[in-house]
Amino acid sequence: MIEESLKKTKEIRNHLLIILALTAAVFILISIGCSKKAEWKVINDKIINEHGIEGRNRDDIPDTNIVSNLDPGVVTSFTKLPVTEIAPGVQARMYWGKGNLISWVILEPLAEIPKEILPSERLMVVMGGSVEQLINGNFISMSASKREEPDGIHGGTPKNDFIYLEKGSENSLKAGNEGAEILEVYWPVRLDYLEKSGAPNLPSDVLAGNYSLGPSVRPNKVYDLYDVQFTELVPGANSRLISGTGAQLSFLRMAPGSTFSRHIHPEEQIMIVIRGWIDEIILDGVHRMEEGNIVLLPENMVHGGKIGPLGCFVLDVFWPPRPDYTENMTKNLSAFHTIIPEDARVELVVDGSRIGPGLVFTEGPTWLNGKLYFSSMYFDQGWNGDPKKSSLVEMDPDGTYRYISHGKMQTNGTMHLGNGNLAVCDMFGHRVVEITTQGKVVRTLADTYNGKPLDGPNDLVIDARGGIYFTDPQFTPETEKNQPGRSVYYRTPEGEVVRVIEPNEFAMPNGVLLSPDGKTLYVNNTYDDEEWWNIDSDKDNYVWTYDVNENGTVSNGRKFAKLYMTLEVLDRKGKTTGADGMTIDELGNLYVATYLGLQIFSKKGEFIGIVNFPVYPVSCCFGGEDLKTIYATCYDKIYKIRTNMKGLEYPLIK
């Protein structure tokens, strides 16, 4: 009995020792885990105190019990993420935080995501190819396209269709004949997708939380990402924001060389670099993030950054949506919709490639007596023009058009003179002429300066005295030019031609305009800092303004508005915006046709927004019975959009 008792006592003791050992091991593991967690938070708190960093507080963020597949604050490569099969022919790389799941999906041609009821809200952007998306029981086409490299015949702008579907919606997707790439963001995270990816220790359910901010877009409606207005988050950082209830996508452009100080916010942020690079400040370290790099920034983790010389384009996904971003977006949209009504849409007036007698590269529009007058300039892909294939065009409001002159001149900018006739730049004819609306040349207004022929008058504007400002960027076929450089001239009411901006101060002076009071001249710069252009200037990607003196000369040149450039231009370190024709309203808001669209600025030069066109606008003017419609010449097409503003009538005094 004693021996049995001792034996049992030893067994109990051994069990206790094992339990104590296991308990100690667990305690050590917990302690190690806590010390690691505490370590970055201690560093974080220290940096916050040292730099006096202030943040926001919110008490509506729940603990979802979801563990991210990304280490907090650790930069990693997207390509290191495993590939998960979602359905036959449908593969995804996925990353997630506690709130949002981000899935980059490749669909083989004609592959399908079977019909399902969404367990989470879904924001989906088509990044490449095309899909048929199930919406309200019907399949709707969605697609993406890249920007065409602008030349004499190509000017197509990019497109990325996107849609927001609420939790509980019916969903299905079919890829097009060429396949597709899509971006999906879910809130809350999809447990079935996490299970497919092999994520361990998943909870049975996810606590979603309730947030006061509503979606920024309507459910079940297809949008184009390029129709989403830029929101300035801080100077140098502008974003196209799309929000659902629990996910906020920020397609963020950061300007070359810009710096963003250390900051914090209570929302979780997951960031991926799409182009360019950033030296991302994370806690007390700096990490170079390049294309395809990802990082998870937990709530209130200190971060900042310095942008490289090409700028940086990233996708940030926030959980929950940031109220400060939404506030900025609302403010910016209010300013934009003061000018462009919320329900206004770009409308095709005429497609000159399908409806005769034919349009090519349309330019220089003017509204006169209920009709639109503009040039149809012939160019081949390499910008070689041909006056014999070029026309001056008259168009009715319904899009019916006719040539009033054909095969005689490579005309460009036009503007009515107040006497029923038009002042027209005959670019290859090296002159500015007066033409009737029947196409008859009345007289030559300007053809020489300092005893030598002009090179290629491009755009013009007429002042209150009948004087004419015109640009000459020497965009003409002759190798030997007549004048010493690209310039801006003024033709006085008496007929004398004066050079008001010296040769090659602008790399390519193009659009020219006057303020409503006639006291300020605006000039933009089409090209700059390009290997294939033989002049670089300090005018860069800006509209410049000049004070107009009593004799028509100008002085005090200064930057007025900074124009956005396309990512393709940033990639090659250029300063080209494609800025061309401009128009202005009675309040002094300026509208500039560029590669990126019709960029709008206040009379103070403050950026207001961009009107996106399917083809980049070459020039523009106000028209319609009330002068509240902007007409845009876009290669072989004419588009229009309604505004709340009345265009300025030229000449300023009839």
C-alpha cells in the first residue's frame, strides 16, 4: 500500500512538474510576444512624444480577431505572396489587415467567378482587360484601357471601370476574350477567401463595426476611376478617393521631391506602390519602397515619407474610412460642382471619323452666331501636316457640320472679331488672316515681324481695342525658321506686330488668353524638358500670367497655375502637359485643355478639378445659347459638357 501510495505521489508530482513546465513555457512565449509588441509601441510612443505628433481619436474600431498576413511596419514584395485559386482560371494574390481584404485577381480568357451572395461589401476596379459583371440580375460590360501615346492621330485617354456592391448582393464575373485583371477590396475580410489562402486560426465570424460615413459612390453603378476628382490631402499629395462603408481606397499621386512629415492616424492603412518610389519613414527607420512593395501600418503607427524624382503613385486602403479625407473630398467636390453640375456628363456631339465630310485633328474652336467654328488640321502619326487635307469647319449645335474652306490652309486657332468675321491662324501659311464665315479671306492681319516672315501662328486672343495676341511655337515643317525662336506677339489695332515675349522663353508657347478685365495675359507651355524637343525652359508645367501694359506689351511674368502631368510624362522626367487651347468664364475661372483632361483653375490659380474625356481635349470654348456649354475639340471628335458658368465673350468690348 505504501509503495503504491508513493508511486501515485511520484506520478502526481511528475504531472505537476510537467504542467508547471508547460505553464512556464507558455508564460515565456507570451512574455516574448508581449515584449515584441511592446517594443514597437514603446518606440512609437517615444517618437510621438519627441516630435510632438498629434493624432485623432475614434472609439468605433472593434477588435475583429483577424490576424494579418503582413508583419506590422515591415516592407515586403507583392510577388512573395502566395497565389490562391479562387475558381478555375481565376487566381489571386491577397493581403489583409484586421479590417480589409485586398485581392489582385488574374482571370484567364472567359474564366468565371460563379454566382454567389456577397458575404462582405466589395469595391472592384478593372485594372486590365474586360469583364462582364453581374449587376441587378444582368451582366454589364466593364473594361480598362491604357493611355495612348499622343501623336498626330492617337490621343485616347485611359479608363478603369469600377463598381461598389453592398454585402448581400448577388455577384458573378465573366472575363472577356483577352482575360482580365481586377482589384477587389472587401470589408469585412472574406473568411472563405482567407480559408482558401490557408490562413490559420480563423474565427467563426468577423466583428465588422458600425461607421458613420456612407459610401462615396452609389451601389450597382459603373464608374470610371478617371472621372473621380482629385482631392488634395496635403500639399504635394492628391488622391482619387473611393469609399464604401468600411473600406476606403486612395489612389494617391505624390509629387516629385515632396516630403511628408511623420504623422499618425487611428485607421489601419495598407499601402502598395504602383509606380515610382518613396523613402517611407516607419517608426525610427527609413525604407525604400518601390513598385510592388507593400506595407501594413497599424493604427497610430508613426510614418511619413520622401518622394523620389519621378513622383510616386500608390494605392492606400484604409479601415475604417478616414473622416478627414472624406471632409477634404466633400470640400473639393463642392468647389468643382459649383462650376460643373453634379449631373453633368461629357456628351459626344459628333464623331468626324464616322460622319462626313470628315474631321481629323480638330483645333481652335470659336462660338459665333449660334454655330461652332473650328479647324480640322491634317496630321499623320509623326505630326506631318498637309494644308491640302485640312479644313475650316462650321458646325450646328446638333453636330451637323460642313467645310467653309478646304485644301487651302493648315488653320489652327480661331476667334471672332466682333464684326461677323473670324481671325484665324494660318499656321503653315505663316500668317494671321481675317476670314468670313463663308470661308473667304478678307485680309492678312499679320505675316511678318522685323521684316521677316512669321513661322507658325498657333493660337490667338483679341483685346478690347481690337489688338491681337498670338503665339508662334514654330510648329511648322520648314527646317530653317524665319524668326530666332518660339515667341508671343501682339498685333496692335494699327497693324504693327510687336514681340511681347522673347524667343524661347517658353519651350512651346501655345494657348493664349486674356482675363475678363483685359489686364492679364495667360500663356501656357505645351512641351518642356523632353529629349525630342530642342528647347528647355523654366516655364515647365505651368500657365504663366503677365500684366498687360497700356500699349499692349506685357510685363511681370509669373507662375499662375501648376498643371497636372500624366504618369507617362513623369516616368520620363518631362514637364510636358500637352497644354493647348484655353477658355475662361466671366468670373475668371480658367479652363486648360491638356493630356490629362480639361483642367480647371480659379481666378487665383487654385486647382478646382478635371473634366475627363475619352480622347484628350486639344482645345475648348464656351458656346450654346446661354454660353454655358463648353465645347472641346478632341482629334476627330467634338464633345460638350454643361456648366454653371457663363463664358467670357470676346472681343471684350464690341
